[in-house]
Amino acid sequence: MTLVAAPRVLEPFVRRVAAIVGEDRLSQTAPARALYSRDMWPKTLLWTREGSFPHPPDLVVWPESLEEVAALVRLCASEGVALVPFGGGGGVCGGVIPLRGGVTLDLKRMNRLVSFDPESATAEFECGIIGQHLEDELARRGHTLGHFPSSIYLSTLGGFLAARSAGQLSTRYGKIEDMVVSLRLVTGTGETLDTASCPELLQALVGSEGTLGVFTHARLRIHPVPEARRMHAFSFTHLADGLEAIRTLLQRGVRPAVVRLYDPLDTFLVGSGKARKTSPRPLLALRGALEERFPSATPRLLRAALTCPAALNQLSDRFLHRALLILGFEGPRELVEAELALGRESCARLGGRDLGPGPGDRWFENRYKVSYKQSRIFAAGCFVDTMEVATTWDRLWGLYEAVRRALSDRALLMAHFSHAYPEGCSIYFTFAATARDPAERERLYDALWHDGLEATQRAGGCLSHHHGVGYSKSVFMAAELGEGMRLYQALKDVLDPGGILNPGKMGL
Amino acid sequence: MKIEKRSRTVEAPVETRLCELRAACVAQGLWPGPLVDLSPETTLGAALLARADRRSVRYGELWDRVLALEAELPGERLLRTRAAPRAATGPDLTRTILEARGRLGSVRVAWLRLWAVPGERGLLQLEGSLAVLISGTARVLRAGVRPAEVDLQGGRQGGRLLLAFEGDPALVAAEMGVARCVLEKAGLAPAAVAEAQKVPAVSALLETIPVEGAWSELPALAARALERLDATETAPARLVWLTHEAAGLKFPAPRGSTPEPRERTRADEIKAEIALALVRRCA
């Protein structure tokens, strides 16, 4: 049975692509086209489990230089062929799904360090470099970017910039948009642009998810490897006290590298640094606990548990109250010690019990493991996804409650608060559910996302803090940007007049 | 004007005078960061258009402090950006509107970030050649501390660097300690000074030559600029903006010199095209 439809681009077009990159750097094989038809959006995992690849590209191409990218974009623009820039495929919003087929441009061969200037604390990289490789290059030179998303092994610099990504240490180092000094890109007409000569456009391009240009190079702010790092955990009687501790700490001017406050269910499943090893994600902890006790029955048990999410959520609300806060500090030793002392003081003032460095150190050791285990939950006939939203402190509790009200009757729901700022914070919801058959699971999945995001927008939260919009949240963009959508469309009109770049995304 | 104490933000129409904005915030124990109000009539709108104040690493420049805004687009359409600390919802439209300086829309209201009125202020001062002071400033920033104020001035006869740290007393002490250590490791001798002891800054330079570049390039650029100065020129150069990776200095212009006209670039054309496209989209 053919799972991937036959490619639609014609042979003469393919020959012209081959003239640019050579025969060995393009592919029209079914496996390649299936691989590039999706990213890590959980809904595509549901599709894949059903053997469905509804949106394959017609052609996958691996360019190696800005000149090749520009030539390929010019060719696609002249032929009206859609083009999707592809990094590591680690996105979780379907941002790289080729909805109109066409060419998928895998940029991972553009992975070089172009320049390194320790005096000015900057480095320029090609955008196809994998996040961990970028950090390795800098570490060899005694530096760091400070960007550590959990997808760091399978996501690229270009992907970070495209989606306005955040790393786990963002409270100190900022999000990727705070780290970028300038970008080189190819617009939808094939013209190359360097924002060093027009810095006004930099923040209009970052976050455009491949709709305004193909990012090829980025100059980044870097930092010397920190002299010291201290992790520390606290346990609060009530979640609200933990939130208050974070707010007061940030507003005193302290900049922890790590801020993670788990709500009671999340705290319970993650473990408070006692017997269980701290897992970076609660559902995996649940599954791990079940595996330990009932090795052969786990999928069935997990499914059974998720058939009554409302009851589980109510039990959690009734019996679980404690909230775990992990703080991490890094930088010059003297500053780290001063910040940790202020952290302890702020937490103690709000009744936070000092748990020492243990839970934080264990979290740090395990911080990337989750990304490679999710398919086991899907294999059990369930699904799990995360929704990361943000707002200012005055609206934060209302946002947390609103999303819980919207989802807790149909999904097991928990959250942690991370990526904190003096004026607000992000909430990272994890929801898991199951249904009788694949079609019903997909309907439930869509309904949960719809209701969760609608509740978010009503409560004044933003649609996404760092995963981006992609395809999955595209329909919410008009409500998110309002009249601002006209400005985004104006940018598109100028930078991609043919509408070939990543069509069907971002509400455009 | 509406101050939200919990999130430390203020919603202010652009007609608000900066002195009123500051007074209203201070009355609530809050502080909008350094504002450049050249006269009592300077408004928030004027400061946003002029991109006033670019020397504070701690507070960022004025545009960095704008959390959200309301702007009138062509066709009287009202754009209101979401007041979230950060978002991943496409281009940063707040910044895009500010950067366009009125070409895309006129700002009506801005939501600004606020800080606690600083509990402590500590000053470090050192003297040396312009190149040494530039290098010292870069070292301090690379160490990860965030001075509230960096005042660097100097010429052929040398100059002085003043670093001010503000905020929680424990953090001010730690940041000053780190900065002092970094500078001493570089063979420099910073001294803690009281506000009254600091060497005052020279008055504003009227005719100037701007010199901008990455920290690694700046000493050489500054040396070349000094060579071009009139031998009798005594007014020192001033640091006018700085970021983590680059800075701008202004040197007094030699007498009789005229600035070279700037050529229209492709970037200028693109910006004009975007403004036109927006007019069409708003029609």
C-alpha cells in the first residue's frame, strides 16, 4: 500500500533544482517525503500511528550555502512552487507541514560557525546548526549562548529564531529574540537581506516561522561559561505562595537562570526529591511508576486511568496542595551567592520549606530526557501535549484557573510556571487524555486545544510563549493580533509577494 | 495614566509628560527607569519617537521598556498589542511599530515596565586612556553584571569611566564586587565614589561625529576618530549608547566639517514598501 501520494512537481523543475544543488542533495523518495511531512506536533504522531501522511512535500532539498538557498527560492518564486524551510523538525505546532506540497528546504547542512568575537561577546552561525552542536562549538571556546530548550538535540538555530523559542535558562539569558544581534535571510523573492543594515526589521522577522524569509545566518550574543551554578528547591504549602515568592524575587532584581514552580499534581508526580528520581515530565513519571509496579499491564493501566480524568483532577484538588519550586542561579560566584541568599529569603518569607540542592540538581541532570519518550504514551492509546501561555502577574492566577476550568473535565491536567519575568510569567500546561478510537482521539485532541486557547485569550493570556503558532494555532491568530494582522500581511506582501513561503501558516 | 502595582506596569497616553509619569510612579514606590526629559514639556510620545536614553544596561533603552502599545494604523484602524511579558505569536509588532517611528502607525498609548525605586546606588569610577576605558566597560558587561548607568568620556588627554549600580543593596554590593574584581584583573584601579565626588560629565556636544561598532572594533575606531580631531579640540568624546556587544561614541566634530549625506539603501526602500503595503491592507 502506498502511504505517501506521488509527488506533483514536474521533472523539468526537478532538473533545474538539481542544476543548483546537484543530484545527490535532493530526494523524491517516499520515505524522505514521509519524514518531512511532519514535525513533533503530537497530532502528527496520531497521524503517523495510523499510517497517514496527508501533507508530504514533493521534493526535499539540502542546500549548503546562502547562494544556493537564494537560487532555490528564486526558482520556486518563478514557478509558483511552495517552499518550506526545515530545521530539525523539533517544532510542536506543525509549523513545517508542507500544506501545499512543493519544496522542503532542509538547512542542516548549513551548520558552520562563521565568526567568533569574544571581545564583543558575539558569534555568527549558519542557521542549520543543531542547538547542542552550537553549544559545543561555543563551549570549546569557553562560551555559551545560554539557550537550552528541551529539544536542543533535534532543533536548529533557524528553528529557534523562526518560532521565538525559549530555553530552560531563559529567566537569566532571555529568549532567542533577546539573543540575536542580526540575521541574514533570503526573502520570498530570492533577495538576500542582512538586518545589520536594517536593524528596524529584525524583530519583525524573528518569529515569522518561515513565512517572510529563509534564515541562513545569525549573529548572536554569547556569554563566558558561568563561573558558578547553584540549584536549590523549596516546597510551599500553597501554589499561590510559590508564585508570590517568584514574583517578589524577580521584582527585587534577582535573575535566576532556572525558575520552575510545579502545581500540586505536577509536584506529586514529579516527586519532591524524596524517594523517586525527579523526572522532567509528570506523565512519564506516572508511566514510570506504573511500569515499576506492573511491568506488563502499564499501557492498559495508563489508559484506564485516563478514562476518568475529571475524577483524577478532583482527587488531586482535594488531597494535593504542596508545590515544588526549583530555582537555579549561575554567573559570577559572588553574584550567584548573593542571588541565592535573596532567593532563600524570599521563599522563607512565604513559608517555603528549604529542600536543598537535591531536587534541582536531579532536574538539571534529566532536563532533556522527555522529548524522546512521548511516543510510548501514544503507544498506550493515549495522547499528551503541552500548552505554554503567558501573561502579566495580575492576570496569571485567572489564566491558570480559566484553562483548568476549560479542560479538566476531559483531560488529566497539570502545570508548571517557568520563564518568569518581573512583569509576568509563562504557564506550561500538560494535558493527557484518551478516547475509544483514533478518530475520537483526534476530535478530543482538537477540542481540548480549541477550548484551552479560547480560555487563554479570554483570560488575557497570549497564544504561545515559546512554541510558536505554526499550523495548530493558526486559526487563533486573527484574535491574537487583531488589526496587527494587517501589519503582518503587509510584511508578507513585501517580503513574499508570491506567497510561496510556508503557505497556510500563522493565520496568513 | 494607570499603574498596575502587581505586574509593575503603567498604561500611559503618549501626551503624558515624562515629569508627570515619573512623579506618579514614584508616588507609588515605583520607577520608570531613566528618562531623558530635556524640558518639563517633553512627552512620552516625543521620547518614544526620539528613542531617548540608550545607556542603561539594567533598565534597557526606552523601547525595551514598552511592554505593549496602542497605535493608530492607516484608515484610523486601532492596533493594540497584547501585554504579555514575551510571546511567540509571530513578529513583535510592538517593536516593529516603535522602530518605524511613525511610518506604520502613530502610538497613542504605551504600557511601560516599572521597577522599585532603587534602594541603593553605588558608583565605581576609574581613569585612563579612552581605549583602556572602552575595554574595561566591555569586560564589565561580559561578566554578566548590569550597571544602571555607564558614563564614559575621554579624549587625547585620557578620560574617566563611571559605573552606577542600583537596586537591592545586596545585589548592588555583589555587582560592584564583581565589576571591581574584573577591572582589577585587567590591571585597572576602580574606586568607589560618592555621588558628590564623581567627576561631572561635560555638557552635551552639539556638532559631533558618531563612531559606532562592536566592542572589539571600538578602540581602533576611537583612535582613528581622535586622529581626525582638530589638534586644538579639547572637548572629550562621550559614550552615547551601548549594548552587550557594541557601543556608540560621539566625538566633537572638527570645525567647519559637514556630515556626509546618507545614501538611500535597499533597506530604506523595503521599509517604504512595507508602509505602502500597510496602507493598502488598511484601505
